[in-house]
Amino acid sequence: MTHPAQGWIDAAAKKRKRGGGVEGCARGGRPDRPGKAKGGRLDAEERQDLPSSDFALPGHGNGPKGAGAGSYPIPDESHGRNALARVSQRGSPEEKARVRAAVHRKFPGIKEG
């Protein structure tokens, strides 16, 4: 006896093998959401190209091009929410206050919850 969802699971596995997803989008992203073609992930080059204003905790100038890595990238609301979630899990009290202030300054509509 097979699992009721086995047919769907097999179809999804075949689609992944073929490189399936939404046409024209890497990693099956949604074409109706600009900048989300990779599921909202930043690769190393994109992250390096972000201005320091797009980080809740900008770097200290130790990296390539005189720009440090920075912590908690916040180029959009999705990353802002993620920064709030991550800093609440593992940030120091000072980091929590700085990240919350940076996110709320850039995206005042984001509520903590």
C-alpha cells in the first residue's frame, strides 16, 4: 500500500530533476515578485554590493572595498522581519536595540509580534 500523497511526491521529485519551477525564475521563484526570483536569498556578490544603509549593523570597514560584512541585511521588508527574528534569538541586548531601531526606522510598518 502506498501513501496517499505518493503520486504528488513523485511528480514533485520529477519536476525538480528536470529543473522545473516557474518559467524564467531561478530556484522556482515567483515572476510577479521582483527581486524574489531566488526566494529572497542574497548571494555573496549581492550582499557585498548592498550599501551600508541596507544593514541593521553595518560592518567596520575590514572587508574588500573597505566595506565590512555587516550584520542583518535589511534591503526589503522580508529581510527586515528576518533580522528582527534572528536578533531576538541570539543578539545581545545592545544588538537587539540597534537592530530594532534600524528596522523600524527603515520600515515603520513592521510590527513586532
